[in-house]
Amino acid sequence: MNTRDHIAAAQTSLPEGRTIRREVSHAVFAASGMLALLLAMGIGRFAFTALLPQMREEGLLTIGHGAILAAANYLGYLAGALWMAFSHGANPVRRLLGGLLASVATTLLMSLDLGLVAWCGVRFVAGIASAAVYVYATGIVLRRLMAVGAPGWSGLHYLGVGCGITVSALFGQAMLDHGSATGGWFGLGMIAAVAAVCAATGLVPVGRSALTAAESAAVHAESSTPKPLGWLAAAYGLAGFGYIVNMTFLPMMLRGDAGTTNAALTGWLVVGIAALPATALWVRIALRWGTYPALICCTLIQAIGVALPVLMPGIASAMIGAALLGGTFMGIAGLAQWLARVPDPASSARRIGYITAFYGVGQIAGPTLVAMLDRGRDFTLPVLLAAAALLISAVLLEISRRLEKLN
């Protein structure tokens, strides 16, 4: 090979090397967002579902008390979302750090037998913290990935929820064999602390930095006036109601069918494992089909997964329903938030917070309905109502596609 050939080879290899470095950088950044969601959502919110059956068996809670605690958490999530939706001039980094710290603290506090009233306060604060981390971490991640032309990496960010659910299910199983529910909360709190440090290390510098030239170009490339999203918000609110009954009480439902907590936690583990690749898959589908068609399809599949355990009683159908639920609920969240986001950092956080507030209302309605009906282990009516809400949500998404055109 002569000198000219060496120079040509070097010139062609440099862009590839830079591309690899950029991809690694995108992956590391998205992984920081993943750890934030693992902490605030997978553990901070949904670990309660994994540990609820054991807390009940140890005499710490009844099903009614569990529904009250779940509603307190979702009320906090709603309060946090409203706080962010109507905040002006907020410091996103400060709120993100506060949310990470509060998520760790409230997870550890659940390891103490504080009683129902105090636990309601803890779960309320945990809900606010989850909303803060979810909205601000997601805003930072989506905005940067869009600006650098790497939207596909957002799937790694949303992977955190499935990872957290999987971890909580494994911890719940381990505590059944060699521990207690409070021991499970403490162990998860330690994992949450490590995740908080790693997430802050990756996200805070980006959140503090000014918009780069590439980001500024992305901002000017889009409309300066954000489109309204009322229909999308209503559809997202119904989706919040549609998934939350199963997401909160699935282990209890399986516990009633199978008669063992082991089988119940296996179902929750199926939800977590199915959620791991789900968002990345739905992002890829959205890039090929369009965001609205992918979101509508995802919603309809979730309606089937939600209804299946009560329409076809039995462990097999319940596990299939768990897999469909896990494979769709974060897909719906990720795609809806992608439609809501805009380039401006403050507006993006407010818009995501706005639709998240609707989602929070739906989430409160689910466990509240279970507590009001107080049917013991019979979840048939709440589950069917949840599935119906998802069908209506799909209709509203089609209306949004035609009228709001947020793509």
C-alpha cells in the first residue's frame, strides 16, 4: 500500500471512529437516564407492588390499606406533575437532584414500621419525587438525544423502569426465602442510593450546560409555538387508569389464583422482564410507522393484556397478560411524552408535566376504585373498567392524530 492509500484509509477510518465515540457517548448518557428511572419509577413507585403481598402476610397491611397507600403515592405523583406543569423559571437540575435524594430517602423509610398514617406521608412524598425525576430526567434526555440526531437511544432511557421492576421482583422473592418485607425495602434503598449517584453524574452536567449549537439549530428548526395537546392529555389520563389496577394489584390477583406468593412474584417478574426491551421496540416501530400509529397499537395491545387475567382465568392467561402489560405500559409513556416534548427546555418540562398530571389522575382513580368496591380478592370489575378505558384512550389518540397532529 502506497502513501496515498494509507492517507485514504486513515481519512475513511476517522469518521467511523468519531461515529463510534458518539454512539458510546449517547449510550452512556441514555444509561444515566435509565438509572434515574430505575430509582424513581422502578423502585420508588413499583417496588411497593412486589412487596405488598409479603407486607400483607406479615400483618403490616390489609388489601384496603395497600390501596390507600397506593392512592397516596399516586396523589403525590399527581401533585408533583401539576407542580412542574405550572412552574415557571424552575431550576430543572435542582429539582432533579431533590427528586433523586427524596426517592432514596422514602424507599429507606419504608423499611421502618411507621404505621399506616406515616407511611401514607412517605408514599405521598415518594410520588412527588418520582414525578420530579421522571419529568426532568426525561426532558433532559429526550431534548439532548433529539438535538444530536439519536432519538433511538431513548429506548435505553426508558429501560430503567423495567430494570427496577425486575430488581424489585427478585428482591421480593429473596425476602420470601431469607428475610422480610422491611428488609426488602432497605436493600432496595441501598440500590437506589447507588443509582442516584450514577444518574446525577451523567445528567446534571448536561442539565446545567447551555444549549449547544446543534441543540440551538434543532430549536430553530421547529415551530416556536407549541401545538395544543388536550386530546393527547385526555387519552394519556385514561391510559393511566387503564394500566394501574393491574400494575398495583397483579401479584395479589395471582396470589388468589395460584395460592402462593412465589407464583404471584413470578408474574410481577414477567412484567419487569417484558418491560426491558419494550420501549426500545416501540421507539423503533414508531420510527417506521409513525408515533401515533405505534401508540394506538400499543394501547390496544395493553387493553388485551389488562383484561386477559379476568376474561380467561388461570395462571397461563395471567402470565400472558403480565407479559403484554409489561411490554406496553412504558411504550405508551415514552411515545406520548415524545409527542408532547418541544425543543425549549422549560416548555418541554411543563408539557410533559401537563400530560403526566392527567396520567396521575387516572392512576389515583384505579386503586381508589378498588378500595371503594372492597371486593376482597375479586378484581374483575375494576380490571374490566380499566380495559374499557384503554379502548377509549385509543379512540382519543386517533382524534389527536387528526386534529392536533403532534408528530
